[in-house]
Amino acid sequence: MQSFDIQLSKQQLTIEPQDNGTYRILEGEEKLGVIYPEPTGNQVIWNTQDELEFDYIQQIGELITEHNK
């Protein structure tokens, strides 16, 4: 899968899709964390096991979803 860039506020983030359905989030060379979608009813909640704020990963997840359309 091909990595791609997204713009979140003033951050330029690189998204690296993984074979297991997760997404590695990088800012420059620094790995910020890994997020993954969890479908709940008619919406998708994004989650992580890293120390990232809930609202922050939801925003990133929405941009990933938009990119994948």
C-alpha cells in the first residue's frame, strides 16, 4: 500500500497504511503512533494504543477516510 500525506492544521503528516488495517502516523521522520478504525453501528471510531488524544486521532482518521474515497 502506498503512503500518502495529509495536512492537519499546520502539521504535514505522512500516513503509512499497513497490511493489518492499521495506519502509521509520521511527522517527518518521527513516528507519532498507529491508529485503526473500529466500526460502531453506522459510524467509524478511530482508536490507538499510543498516547494520542482522542480528538486528534479522530481528525486524522477523517482525513484518511476522505483520502480513501
